[in-house]
Amino acid sequence: MKLLLAAVCALLLLLNAGHAESRRHGDSDSERQYKLFVFGDEYADTGNYPVADLTKTTRAWYYPYGSNDKDHGATPSGRFSNGLVLPDFVARILGLDESPPAERKREQDGVDPSGMNFAVGGAGVVEGTGEAPKLGRQVDKFKRMVRHGIIDDDLTDSVALIAFSGRRDYERFHDMTNTDVKAMAQDVTDKIADAVEQLMDLGVEKVVVTTLPPLGCTPGLSKSKDGVYDAKCDSQKVTSIHNSYLEEKVFQNKDVFNLDLKAAFNRHAGPSSRSKQFKYKLEPCCDSFDQGGYCGQTEDGEPQYNLGSKPSKFFYWDDINPTHAGWKAVVKEFEESIKNFLHI
């Protein structure tokens, strides 16, 4: 009898050990293994923009982008930062090492079990190009892959992240009247709401949507003609209008999480920020010499930009994108809330 009892105990210990090893969420009690599907622009792109000669739109494939990215050999990976970007840190909350692979890199015979990233730098919600398809086209691509069985149509335990900087859709907001801004914001947020609905109709369980960041306080728009970054920043009417519409159309749904970039960016790098983590709040780590230039730009082989020696002290990497440290700090703020939202 004692031998039988010992054998049963040993078997239970073995089963429990195997059960613990199968977890992907650290010390979480959850056994759920979430897949992540990412849509957006440069805030979320991890290598979807085509490699081509150096320009402002292809700069993420060139030095100094990726120069502090130890996870990818300190080389450019198509991410618009010096290291990891928003979906990489969201993925870590799900128990993954980084964002699922970019769709452009997928193998013909299937997809990574962790999900897929459809975001492309330079895309907008209502504006897009062949190289940078707008949100609707990104979602259409996802739907086709589900329909054709490339992505498993069982989307239980799946999360979608929709993340846009607003650069493309609102790039001419300085010349827009209040009526124009409201009309554009209505259109943009309608398209985001439609994308959320389509994803959920397909079976995606949870959706994380970013609010618009404080556009006027990004380096590209707060820099004066004499090269000084204005701590007062510009009017935030676009951000406020856009986010109020999102609140009405999207965030009332209990299965949609508000990743409030406006609040987080303001706390870390806003005009009244008291954050001690970032010494440089408005100035980008990679700062172009020319008002119309860009990080990474060269002329006759010579850099046309200044590069800060301590990127971790800068919130912004370039004219609109945060540094690795910036994104890490932003997502850290929401980690517990996202875990509660996903029950992990």
C-alpha cells in the first residue's frame, strides 16, 4: 500500500511539473496562450515596410535605427526606434519574447503560432499607399489569410493591437479649420471602430486600441525654426477631438482596452512632466540638422543628424517615435491593467 501511495504521489508531482513548464505567462495562474495580431503605422511596424534606398520612409532599415537593439544584434530590423517598439512590449505581457513576425517575412507554408504583425510605417487609418496600406487594407489582408486557412480560423485566445501615431491622417492639421478637423476625426475614428468590429466578428476576443498621442508635443511639430523645442507645444485640439470620438465609438465595449498614449506620453514627456526617468523630454535622441530632414539622413556619406550619447535618457528617438526606453516606460504603466483585462 505504501509503495502504491508513493507511486501515486510521484506521478502527481511529475504531472504538476509538466503542467508548470507549459505556461508562457511567468507566475500567472492562467494557462491561456494568447496570439497577437498587430495593425498600425510606424508605432507598431517591426519590418513590413519594404527595404529600399535610404529615404525618410525607409530609414528604419538604416543606421542609427536599431543601434541599441540587443535583441536583433544592434542592427536595423525595420523598427522605427533605436530598439524595440510598442507591440514588442505588449507581446511580452502575453508571455512572448517580442512582437509576432512581420507579415512581409512570413513563410509560404504558414504563420508563427504567436500571431502576425501587419503594421507598416507611413500608413494611416484613412490614408495609405501601396507600400504602406491603410488600416482597412491591413485588416482585409488578415481576413483573407483567415478565410484561406493560412491563419487558423479558431481565434480563441487572440488579441489585436491597433496603434497609430496620427502622422499620416493629420499631417496637414495646421492648415485645417475646426470643422475640417472634426470631419477628419469622425472619418478616422469611424474606420477604427469598423476595424474593431470586423476583427471581433471574425472571432478575435480582445482588442487593444491606442489613443492619439499629443501630436503638437512631438519633436517634429514642437521644434521652432531656430531649432528650439517649445515646451508649450502646439494646440492639442486634434488629439482631444480624435480621442473623444474614440471614447464614444470604441472604448464603451468591455472587450476593447484603451491604451492611452496621450496620458502616458504627457506623463513622461509633456510640458508639465515631472518624470525623472527622461532628462530630454521633447528633444529627440536622433535630431536632424535640417527642419525638413530626418534621422539617419546622409549627404555624400556624412550624417545629417546629431545622435545623443545616452538614448535611455531621451523619451523620443526621432521626430515622432519614442526610444526603446520610452516605449518600455509607456507599456509598463499599463502592464497590470492589460493583465487584468486579459485575465492573465
